[in-house]
Amino acid sequence: MFYGWIILLIICVNYIVLSCGALYSYGTILVPMAAELGLTMTQAAMAQTVKTLLTSLFALGIGQFVLKRVRITTVILCGCLAGSLLGLLMAFFVRDRLSYYLCYPILVSLMNSCGGLFTSQVLLTKWFETRRSTAVSIMLSMGGVGGVIFPQIASAMLNSFSWRSIWMLLAGLSMACVVITRLFLKETPQEMGLIPDGVPKEGRKAAAVPSYRTRVSFTQKETLLTPFFYVCVLTHVATSNGVTSTGNYLVSHLMNNGLDRAVGATAVSIFAFFNIFGRSLSGVIQDRVNPRTIMKVLLPIMVVALFFVPGLDSAPKAWIFASVYGLCLSIAVPCPVGILMNSFGVEYYGKISSVENGMCNVMNACLALIPGLIYDGTGSYNWYYRFIGIYMFAMLVLQLAFKTPVKEESAPGSQPA
């Protein structure tokens, strides 16, 4: 068996624990944690903002400087260690607002930027070429697996223990990631005497390049001077906040609407279950359909679904919303990455992606303040979900208004900018 699939398995396990553990548990434990630490919802959201800003700085530094000097596997190992330390400090040492601010934003941002999506994608590009879309889609589908598991675990543990027990669990799982990453994660197939995909180039089936994929890669400078790049950034922010609005706040919103915490946790798990199927399906669809077309179909459906969220006052309504919205959003989540790669190429993707991720994180940091401010001002998250719906509608307008950039092939002997 090609060892690249072992690499993918390790990355999937790390993604479930490091990227999904804190994300999908946070919404369930937010209310009791904030109450014990003396935090308002705005103050809790401020920590999310700081976390997102730090993540953008760390990711930018990793993409532009660190990966030139340090092995990707070492960076990912640092992310696992940060997750272990985060869990231990949150479980045993964080007692007030100050210690929460000093611990949670810094360590979560280190965990996400070192061991999360960006570094995992870069590593997969070393192991997979023709099967790259399949590998990335499988990894992204693990977000659904984590979303199914962690809300239910967090809800069950809160019924018997305190919110700190969940952080103890995440510390243990992160330490397990440290072990398997250190022992089994390899940098490149070449250092094991292998080649990408495990199949010689002459043995691969020739495939026509779809018309919506550029044949000439844009440099980082050319990309940053192209207005459509910023449409890609804004679209990525829309899908990110679509996930955050469900993972972090849907449980609290449903409880405010008079539903039990278990109903909310089940809704988040349903949402995450459809993420498993939808994200895996997205990669297959993107091999055949322009991801821009996919977004133009899905965005109107998600906008309508979000405007129904304030009226979710029964379990069936909540679960139907989670199913429809979860399926559409899960197919949409990988599309901004596909649009970026199709539009600007893969040759300089590492640097371009680090800038794009940094810009997304800065915007996400600003938007992370909105749910807390709305809740503290109105006593509900109704207008927060309406805001996300309006934002997604704006992205639909931009996708319809802007054309995909085209770069002509350079003359022989010319150098990239």
C-alpha cells in the first residue's frame, strides 16, 4: 500500500482533534465556562477575535518564512504540542478572565496555524499529485467527523462533570497526536524511496485539464494585483463564518429559544454528519464542475436557510435546518480553495495561500466580535444569523459580477515577476 495513505490517515486524525475538538466543543461549553470565569458573551468573543488575529499572523509567518527553514512535519508536531498544553492549562490553571485571555487565544492560534488546514494541505501536495483533490477532500470531510463526535461528547460530559473535563480530554487526544506524528509522519515520499501517488508518471492516465483551471500559474505579486483574488478571500470568509455560526453558537441559540441542550448538540452533530458526506462529495463534483458554479447554486439556498434560524423553536425544525444547511455548506466549504487553485494555479500556491489565509483570519477576527455584541445588545443571536445571511447574499452578487482572471502563457525564456 502507498504510504501516502498512511500520511493522509495521520493528517485526518490530527485534523479531527486539533481543528475540530476545540471548535465543536466550544459552543456546548461556552455558557458554563463563561459563567465560571466571569465573562460576558462580548468578552468571550473578544478572545475569539484575538485568537483569529494571532492565527493569521502565525500562518503568514509559517507560509512566507518558516517552511523555507523548518520541516513541515516539525511544524505540525508543534501544533500537536500546543493542543496538549492548551488542554492542560484550560483544565487546571485558567481561573479568571486574565488567565483565559493569556491561554486560550495564543495556544489555539498556535495549534490551528501549525497543525491545521494550511500545513496539512502543503504536506499533502508533496505526497499526492493526480489524487490531490481526493486527498484534500477526504481531509476536509474529517471536519464533519469531529463535528459529529465532539458536541455529543461535550454535552454528555457536562451532564456528569464540569466543562474542564472536556479540556482534559482534548489534552489527552492532542498528546496522542504528538506520538503518532513524531513516529509516523514523513516529509516527502522521496525520503522513503517513493514517488507522489505511488505511481510513475508514465503509468498515470492522461486527463484533460478542465477549461476552468488555469494552465499558467500566477505569481504571488500578480495574484495580489488581481481584484478577483479578494473575491476569493471574501468568499472563503463567508464559508468560514457559516461553519462558526453553527459550531460555536447554534447550541446557545436553540437554548435561548427554549430547547434543551441535547437538542442543540444533536443539531450540531447532524450538521457535522452532513459535513462528512458533503465535503467528500465536493471534491468529486469539483473535478467535473467549476466550483464557482457550485457556489452560485448553493449560496441562495444557504441565505434562505439562515433567515429561518430565528424561528427554530422545535427539535424537528432545528434538525431539518441542520440537515439542509449542513449539506449545502459542507459542499461549499472546499470551493474557495478550489476556486483559488483553479484561478491562479498551484506553482506558487503555498505563498498565495498563506496570504489568503492571513487575510481571511483578520476578517474573521473582526467578525468574531459581532455575535457577542449582538447577543449582549439584543439578548439573542437572531440578528447574527441574519447578518451571515446578508453577507452570503453579497458573495453571490460578487460571484456573479466578477469574471475569472486569465493569464496568457509567457514567451520562452521570460522570468516570473
